[in-house]
Amino acid sequence: MTYAMAGLATSDKILAMIVWLRHFLGWLRSVFCAREHLIPENLALRQQLLALHTQRPRRRLTASHKLFWVVLRKLWARWKEPLILVTLRTVVGWHRAGFWLYWNWLSRARSRGGRKPVSKEIRALIFQMVAENPTWGAPRIHGELLKLGFDLSEPTVSRWVRRAPRPPDPARRWLTFLRNHHEAIAAMDFFTVPTLTFGVLYCFFVIGHDRRRILHHNVTRNPNAVWVALQLHKAWECGEQPERFLLFDRDAKFSADVVSTVKAMGSQPIRTAFRSPWQNGIAERWVGSVRRDLLDHVIVLNPRHLRRLLNEYVRYYHEDRTHLGLGKDTPGGRVAASAPSSGHNVISLPRLGGLHHRYTVAA
């Protein structure tokens, strides 16, 4: 035990002598070295000492301290020796950051040459034209800009046309197609109705987009492609010319046989996209109307009962029920009565068993 303690004491003395010897050699070196190295070394040590005193309790070097070490690194080759607070890598990073800031400021300060910059207003106008006119190209948009008094070249317009955001907007294009061809479009669809005995009946209908008229409707328990083709022939019988476009969804009942039947009749079949009932909105709205006006208030017994109810509703829908999409008119063209004078009474005519009424002026 005594020998161990003596060994520890001897090692401590040796370490102390080594530290003292390092300080002594450093002092000798500072005495005999050139004076031009002492001045920057003293500056570096004083700067670090000042940073330690002013940044307590948390040491964080300011921009002036960083600039000092960047300049010292540039001017003095032995700048690494007195560095204590930070690592060499940190000083190099400061120098690179200063280099980037200097050239960034220099590039902004210089006068810009080359092409005349396109203002934000013109860019926004180009993007608006691209969004509102998807079929236009750069020459067409350039022509419009020239007519508006903007002086820029067609290659510049072409460059910004390519950068224009093109969000998928199928709804706008689809609605434009429907509005431009509404007199030549018909749509067909199915909807289901539960019965008193928990069965399911399928209601098939064809509706015209022009006046929202129901061209044909029928009821079945087992719909298939052959039955649908037969209903299409009944919808346009007696040599009637079908609409140019027939719109329907991707139901499995509208198979390839139905498509071939539509083409043979002289109409062009158009399928809607997957899970996009809004593309067949006229048919979907009619289904909602017949449910709210009729089917939500009755219990269907069998196909014959449902067929009779639909016949009565279609008659009411064509002749009596006003339609917002037709300017408050009916699909059949209901004639408005003249304003009643005194002594004339308005009478109520029940429809659909009293669920709805039609009002007219008594003669």
C-alpha cells in the first residue's frame, strides 16, 4: 500500500514537471521568435478572452468575432496555434459562408443584362390564359398579348407556357361538353327499389338532356345486357332518330353487347369515369327527384305496382313539375296562365295520390 502511494506521488510530480517544461519552452519560443508573430498571437488570445468574458454564461461568438477569425486566417499563416474556443473546421465554415455572402451581394449589385425580365403581372396573365384555354398554344397566347399592348417575343411566351401549372380540371371540360351538346345527349342508368317482401327491383330509364324528358323507363328483377338492348330499341322505336351521344356509367350490365347496340342504332356511346357519378349528373338528379317526390313515401309491392307508380310520376314530372334547369318550366312545356282577376279562384289538383298538387285558375 505504501509503495503504491509512493508511485502515485512520483507520477504526479512527473506530470507537473512536464507541464512546467512545456510552459518554459513556450516562453523561450516566444522570446526568441520574430516579433511579427507575437502581435497577431496576442490579438487572437485577447479576442478569445474577451469573448469568454462577454458571452457568459453561454459562449456564443458574434459576427464580429467570426469576421476577426476569417480575416486572421487570411492574413496569418500560424492562426491555428492560438485557437482555443472553436475548432479549425468551424473557422473554415465561417470563411466559406462569408465567401458565399460576398459573391451573392456582388451578383445582386451588378447591373443585370440579357433579356428583359417578364413581370409578375404578365406571367400571371399567361398562366390565366393557359388555364382558361387549354387548347391554345404559345402563338395564340402571344397574339392575344400583342393585342393587349404587351411587347414580348413568342419564345418568351412559349417558355412561360411550359411552366404554367396545369391542374387536372376534368369537371370544367366535361361541363363545357355537356352544355355545348345538351340537345344531342341522352343518358341511361339504373336505380334500385326495395319491395315489401325484401326483394330488389331494378328501374331502368333513358333521359334526354335537352328538356330533361324521360324517353323510356321500365322495371325488372333480373337486368342483363339483352334486356337493356331491348329497352334501347323501345326507347327509339317507330323509326325515331336517337340522340347523337348516349351517356352511361361503367356498370357491368352495360357490357360490350350494349355498346354495339348503341352504335348500331347510330348513336355514339360515352362512358363516364370510374366512381364519377357527377359526370352523369342529369340522370343522377332525376333519380334523386323520383326518390324524394315518390319512392320515399310509398312501399312498393311488386314490379307491376312500381311500374304503375313510375308511369304516374313521369306524367307528373313532364306536365306539372317545374324544373330549375329549364327556367322554372316543365319538360313538356307547361303554359303559364294569365293573372287571375277578382272573382277567379285558384283550384288545386292532386297528383300522385295527393303527395303533390298542381294549381290552376278556375274558368
